[in-house]
Amino acid sequence: MRTTTVIAAFFGVFLLGAGAFAISAALDSPRTLMSRGDYDRERGAIEDQARAVLVQCRDTDRQAREVCRTQARADRRVRMAELDARYFGTVEARAKVRLARARARFDVAKAMCAGRSGTRRLECLSAARSEMARSKAGAKLAAT
């Protein structure tokens, strides 16, 4: 083979490889509905607000403090899932929002049940678990 043919073949292979790499990179990166800067800014605002609410929870008595903390963490989790859903805009992200809401309701209900005792506490926890199961089933059904 002539050296010009070999050089042309290597150059062609290089161009095809670079093109394939560029196409692969374009397909692998998820498209978003908002810029990364906006996402980071809103994420920071959610974190700041969650910290502020947790600080306010310190001023309450023990049982109310736990409910307040649980509510603040649950609210943060739901808001972060909603932000991710707005950022990615996928069906999977929307399903994660539904699951985060269900989990938040369960966590808050469980924290509220902790203040009760005996059978009232068991009934409260049972109701919270059944509500959680219904919410999860509904979220999974909506995702399909």
C-alpha cells in the first residue's frame, strides 16, 4: 500500500471515531428544561429555607419539635423532587415526585403517632402504613 492511502485511511477512521464520540455524548446527556445555574440557585434556596425552618423548630417542646423537624425534612425532600422534575422533565422524575410526597406524608404521620401510646399509637401507625401503600401503588400505576 502506498503511504498516502494509509494516511488517508487513518484520517478517515479518526474522523468517523470523533463523529461517533460526539453523537454518543449528545445522546447520553439528558436534556433539561432549565439551565444548570437556575437549578443550582433554586437548590440552594431550598436548602437555605430548610435550614431556617429547622432553626425555628428548636423553640418548641420535644414532641412538637420532632414533628416540626420531620415536616421540614419531608418538605425539603418533596421540593427537591419537584425541582428535579422541572429540571429533567421526564415521566420518571414526575413519578419520583409522587413517591416523595407519599413518603413525606408517611413520615409526618409516623412522627405524629409517636406522641400517642398503646392501641391509639398502633392504630395511627397502621393507618399511616396503609395510606403509604395506597399512595405508592397510585404513584407506580401513574408512572406506567
